[in-house]
Amino acid sequence: MNPNIYTDIQLQIQSEMRAFVKEDVPRQLLLDLDADKVRYPREFIEKAAQRKLLGLRFPQEYGGRGLGWKEEVVALEEIGVLGTALPCLYSLVSIVGEAINKFGSREQKEKYFAPTIAGKLTAAEGLTEPRGGSDFFGVTTTARRDGDYYILNGQKRFVVGAEGADYFFIYARTRDDAKGKNSMSAFLVDREMGVEVHHLYGLMGTRGGGTGRIVFRDVRVPKENLIGKENDANEIFNQMMIPERMTSAAGALGMARAALEIAARYSNKRKAFGQKIRSFEAVSFMIADSLTKLDAARALVHATAQAIDSSVDASLQRRLVSESKKFATDTAWEVINKAMQVMGGIGYTSVFPIERLLRDARLIMIWTGTNEIMNLVIQHEYYKQLLTPDGEFMEKNLRDIEADAADSEKSEEKVY
């Protein structure tokens, strides 16, 4: 991306993150993660903290840098070149931190939030359940109040960081006489409270993040660990859509960019029929198409970051973050596939990292809400913004384009 369109602080963050990625992430770590030899690289989080790269958006009072999403997406793109496992662990500070920062008590911020930004505690988020998936409000994990404690029972699966996290951000059902959004609460649950890690998944890609299933069997959680109000986790969930989807979208940009740069460099070196393969339109047009879509995805992600930082209408934020997550992850998948096509057979081997990026990229269209769920949110918020309940346009100060048709006055033809 042309650095001239970045602000000075964005360029500074980009430079700092590039230095971290280049100097503090050994090649061997990436290889060991993909080979499942390393299950939870805690030192990666600790090194990011030492450079003060965790919690960029959060208040300086708790160790953050008081920046905005405009800066965080720059950082996330740079770390995205590493694939998905490490960026996901990095993003958990932003994701779990969002809940504590927005809804947590001062005591929770001092006990969990500040140490997490400092890299002294690690966090994970438990969303998905065996029978849940995209049906978030179908949660069956329960939390029953018992004096000064809540007793948690249930399980969460596909929890990135399950292997090594010190504490978990967990949603649970806290009432039986209501369904869906009126029955949910959110908690911070320490591993030492009795959280069991029962299975570490064998994954196609995104290896090394300690992804597993966690189980709660009569886990006693102090009432002080309730986030926000009891039975009011719907508000938290809606807010959490922002960091969950923005981190995925911005990280996807880095993955796509890395694959495209490798393919472009290869096409400028590889020769066939006596000339560089970049001279063939079949190759150069794939590069052009990929670059155009990547730039478009980046523009959407940055526009969304600006909208969030400007505190635009919540409905528009939900739409834009869903568009960003869907478009950026779909684009990453397409760009990485085209990079492999440009490189031919060698791109399918472990001689180049394209095959690993491809395996990693397949997951990002599924997690934090599948891209089909993104479509559901996008169209829902669009209709809500566009039309009144009786189907008329919400905006009244716009030209009536429908009336510009030659036969627009023939109302008898407009049969609905």
C-alpha cells in the first residue's frame, strides 16, 4: 500500500510491527507450529508486549497506547503475513480486552486487563459449542448463582488458546425462564478454577494456537467475575462483533499480500518459452486482478476502521464490520489461490509458504461467524437503514430515481 496515504502514527505502527515480525518471530517457530511441535507459543505474546504492541487501542492507564482502529488494522495487516495462528493469539488481547474495557469493573481491569496488555496473562474466548456453531444464542453452558459464586457447567469447542490461556472469556445461560439474548451472561473464568482442556484438535491449518475443547464441571466462579450485568450479555456480544471481525479482516490482508508478493516475485524470475512468465497475460492479469481486489479489500477495512473510530451508528458499524470480514477473507482466499496458480506445481509444495497460507486461509471464512452469517447481518442492517417499516425509503431528501423511468407513472403496471 502507498505509504503516503498513511498518517505519521500509522507509519510508525507499521514500522514497529514490521520490526517485530522480522526480528522476534523465528522461522523455526513457524515451522514448529505448523508441524504441531509447539502448541502454545507464549513467548510470542511476551515479546509483543515488550515492544508495547499489545492493546494498541486501549487506554494508556492500563498499558495501551490510546490509539484507534485506524492504527490497529495497520498493525494487524503486518502480523497477518505470518498466517493465522500467531495473529489470532495476538488478536485475543484486542478481542477479550474489548469486553473488559467496555463492560468490566475497575477491579477486573486491574486484575485481568492490564496484565494481559503487559503480556503477563494470556486470554482466550469460548464461543462455539458442539451443538451451537453459528447459533450463538443456542448456548447450553449454564451458570447457576450460588451465594457469592456462579457454578458453571458445559463446554466450548474450537477455542484458540485453550492449551495455554490463563483465563477464558465465557458466555453462559443464567436463566431458564427466557431464551436467546435475554438469558445470557458473560464471565472471566480462570484456568485454575477448574477448567479442563479435553481435546486439542488436529487442524488442516492454523496450527500451534493450542486450539481445543474446554469443559466446565461445577466450576465455581466468583460473582466479581461477571462481566457487565447478569442476563445482559447480548449487548456485550454485539460489541464483540467489532474486534472479532475486524481482526480477521485486517489479518487477512496480510496473508493475501504476502502470497501476492511471493507470486509476483516468482513471475519476474521464472522463465518459460524464452521469457519471464510475467510477460504472459494469463499470469500478469491474475496479478492485476489480485492486486485490485486486495486494494479494494484494504480500502473497505480502513473505511470501516474510520467509521468505528468516529462512532457512527451502531447498525452501520455492524454492517461494515461484517462486510469487511466477508470481503477481506474471501479476497485472501482468492488471492492466495491465484498466487498458487501463478507459481504452478512448485506453489503446491513446501518449498514456498503458499500452501501453508492456503490452508490457514480456509479457516478465516468460517471463524468469528461464517461468511454466510456475514451476509445475513449485512442484508439485515442494510434493509433496516434503507427502508421504513412500511417499505418506503428512509431518506426523504433524495431524488426519486424511480420516477426517472419513461413509464414510471403507469402505476397499474407496478404490481407487487
